[in-house]
Amino acid sequence: MEKLTKREDQIMQIVWQLKTAFIRDIIERLPEPKPHYNSVATIVKILVKKGVLKSELIGNTHQYSPVIDFESYRDKNLTNIKKKFFGNSFPKMMAYFAKEENLSEEELSDLVELIKSNKSKKS
């Protein structure tokens, strides 16, 4: 899957929330100042070309829906971030975020417990 631009990602977030959307639905949910209809339509067409949205003709207008679900997109991006910035090391990535977020001792403890409980569920 090709990397998405900031605006493409913003539009995909809206379509994932709505499940299906027309261009006007997407524009309604975008922050002010609202982009022009043609600008959004162009980005949506790019997303179709990239294979992350599909189009269905309903009447005389197109309705769009995601080809890839949000969880798959998130997982792929997190995997790429882990490889690119943290030498494919999950502990290094978590240490970075723990430091950057200035987690308290309690939050760190909760995180360790969460990891332990998820690990025991997989066993």
C-alpha cells in the first residue's frame, strides 16, 4: 500500500468512520475552512487509484467505501514506523513513547500489566 498524504489520511479517517460516503459527506466532516468540492473529489480519486477506496455508482453520483479496514492500515503503519525509526525493536519504540509522553510510574505500571495480560491471552 502506498503511503498516504496528510489530507488523504484525513479523508480516509472520515470514510472509515462513515463506512460509506459521498464527496459531500466527506466535506461536511472536514474542518473549516472547507476545501472546494473539486479538491476533495480529486483526492478521493487518487485514493481510489491507490487502492484504498472503492467507488460504486449510485444514480448519477459515486459512493466511496474503504478497501482496507482501519485496523489493517494502522497495523501496517505501526510496523513500518517500528522498522524505520526503531530498528524493528518494539521495546525501543515503547521506551521512546513512554519517555515522550512523560508517563507517570502508575501509567508505566498499567502499561506493563496491559502487556502482560495480552501476552497471557496469546499463550
